[in-house]
Amino acid sequence: MEIAGRVALVTGAGAGIGRATALRLAREGATVGAADFDDGAGQETVDEIEAAAGRAGFVHVDAHARQTSGQWSTSRSRRSAGSTSS
């Protein structure tokens, strides 16, 4: 499957398997939407992707919170991963 040019949403992108997945997808050419409840760790993943000339954006998501899914769809409709506008 060709990954380059696609957008990938990775939950848990701040650590462990989620972080490794986000970094790998970015290396393969995907724009990564890095989602995590730990803002600092998620942003570090985005920073590492961008330092390697990849495209990524971070959004705070708590997958355990019942209201998260509605917040995610609303915030994603306003901006795309890697966008500088809000």
C-alpha cells in the first residue's frame, strides 16, 4: 500500500507503539495527525517529524473521555494536520 501523500491519524502518538507508528508513517511520506492526552509528548512527536522534513499536527485527545469524539471531529474540520492557520 502506498502511504506517501496520505493523511494518517495516530492515537497515542506521544509514546510507545503510537509514537513509533507516527514516526514510521511520516518517514513513509504520510502527513500525520498525532493525537494524545499528553500534550508535551504528542508535540515532541510532531517536532521530531517536522525536524525530519515531515508534515504533522498535534491535537489533544483523551480516548477515554466520552466527549472526545465530538471534540475531535469539530477541531479537525477547522484545520488540517500541519496547517499553520486556525
